[in-house]
Amino acid sequence: MKIGVLVYVKKDDKYLMIKRNKKNNDFHEGYWVAPGGKREKNETIRTAAERELKEETGLSSNTLKFLGFLNFPDLGNSPFNDEWLGFVFLCKNYHGTLIEESPEGLLKWIKKEKMMKLKMWEGDYFFTGLILEEKKFDIQLTYDGNRLVDKKIKLID
């Protein structure tokens, strides 16, 4: 199982997103995602989120608000190449200078009302809507190849 983090950076009514288009053999190629990535060995979840945010955007968080858990089971043909457990954060308070070229792809501030129109993985629309409302969640999304075949969504306190 791999452990990952996502950090949704919010400024006014916009969110910082990455259109993945820079890496070879990137299973996210062509999709919009929040900054994030894989936790490194012996790294805390929060430290992983802070590191990934800095590496992919140049920004450093002053505060991170935990929003949810994501679980992506692997039926043997996961588009993500393994089972993943993810932790999702919201960052409204940050410092630093946004880098011009993210190592992952195009960085862009997206207006809240356009977020649900971005090209994303099918399951991402379920948790993105909850993030926009700042609701906490525990979600399991099961893919058969590139097709979402099951979802379990639970709001948490």
C-alpha cells in the first residue's frame, strides 16, 4: 500500500491546481490534480503534505486543515499501480513565491465555479465537491482499469 497526500491551496475564490503534463508514463497525464504526492519513508503525513506543496508549487503552508481520507483499493488492475491511502488537506494561509514551472505540469489558479468542470478522474469529482464545501470525508473509490466501479462516501466530524 502506498500513502499519499493532496493539498488544496485556496486564495479568495480560486484553487491552485496542476494539469499533469510533464512526466513520462504518468497515470495522471492530462488530468487536473491538487499538489501532492507520495509519503516518503518515516515521514509524517503533515510533513509529506508540506514537502509536496513546496516541491510542486514553491509555496509553504502556514496552516493545513485536514479534510479527509481517500482509499483506492487495487483489484489487480488499478490505474494507480497499487492500493493507495490518501490524506487531503486545505491550505488557506501560506507564504512564498509560486514557481513558474512545476515539475509535475501547468500550475493554474482555478475559480471555484470552474473546478467541477476540469478534466479529472471520475472519482475526484466526488471529493472535490466536498472540498469546495470544506466538509470532512472518508471516501473509498474502486477502479477497474480506468473505470470507477464502486464508491463509498462517508462524511465525518
